Amino acid sequence: MKRGLMIAGAIIAAAAAAVVSVRACAETGTSHALSQWQAGLNYVLLEKPQPPSVASGKVEVDEVFWYGCGHCYALDPALESWKQAKAGYVEFVRIPVIWGPVHRQHAKLFYTLQALGRTDLHTVVFDTIHREGNMLAANTDEEARALHRAFFMEHGVTEKAFNDAYDSMSVATNLSRAEQLTQVFAVASVPLIIINGKYSTSVSQAGGTPQLVALINDLAASEKRR
């Protein structure tokens, strides 16, 4: 009986040691993953961190972008591929930068895509601007609206559906928030990646597009464990 208790005790101790070992390996792995990145060089801690807008237990990854930006266009395919393979706890959110009238026109176009449930047109907008040379922006908001209406109608959206979405409260609210976040995050260039409202990084800071994707994953994983 005593020997049996000793064996049982040994088994329990071994199991406990295994759990500790697994945890240690996980923590070491996380630490090792982040050790290849240098704070202040590859990424920075934001001066004014913002609470994530996603559900509890999720990690928010934002891309601040502009449709007229060639670098944003070049990065977009990599982000689209990453979206398909990212961890389930990561929520990806695009935020159009608003520095001036043209950026606001493009931001309104983006949020209209969302309001209409036509996010499939996101890459089409990029192609229209950078391949076809149609900026989808104008000197006045009225002219821009006409361009946007023509774009949507060309892709199967009725004029009424376009008008309802374009003038909706959700689009207006999202525009206001994008403008606020442009200022809060002190966005000086795009594309800019924000992880959980706390860290910012970019292609140049990470050292290239593949490195950026790896850095996003590592920072998101570190936030998940907090």
C-alpha cells in the first residue's frame, strides 16, 4: 500500500513537472520569438495606447492605409494572404488614413464598401487607382461622389443602395473615428500596422514584407498571452 502511494505520488509529480516544462517551453518560445525584434527599431510602443475595439480574448491588428498609396497597394496582397492564415484570436481591421480632402474621399469609399457588404471590391479599388489610373477622387466631394457612384454601379450596386450606404450614419461614424485615430496614432506615413492599440510598425521598420508578417504574428501572440 505504501509502495503504491509512493508510485502514485511519483506519477503525479512527473505530470506536474511535465506541465511546468510545457509552460516553460511556451514562454521560452515566445521570448525567443520576440528576442529577434528590437523595440524602438523594429516596432515602437505608442505614446497614447488605445483600448482595442474587438471582443475580449481577441487581439486587434490594424492597418492604417490610403488607397492612393503605392506602398499600401504593394503590401495589400501579402496582408490578404496573411488574413487567410492568421491565428483565430487575431481580428484584422483596416483604418483609412485621413490627412486631407482626398484621403477623406477615399476613406468614405472604403467605409461605403463595408456598409454595402462589398469588401470584395477592396482590391478592385486599388487596381482601379493604380492600374487603370482612375484616382476615384476629385476637387470637390460632389464630383468624388459621382465617381464613386459610377464605380459601384459598374459593379452591380444600385443607385439607391449606393446613396443609402454613402449617406448612412455608420459611414459618418466610421469616418469620424478614422480621423480621430489618424491623430491619436500620430500617423506620419502609411502603411502603418498597429498591434492591439499598443505597438506600431511598418515594412521598413521590420526589414521587409515577410519580416513584417512575422513581427505582426509575434507581437499578436505576446499580447494574447497577457
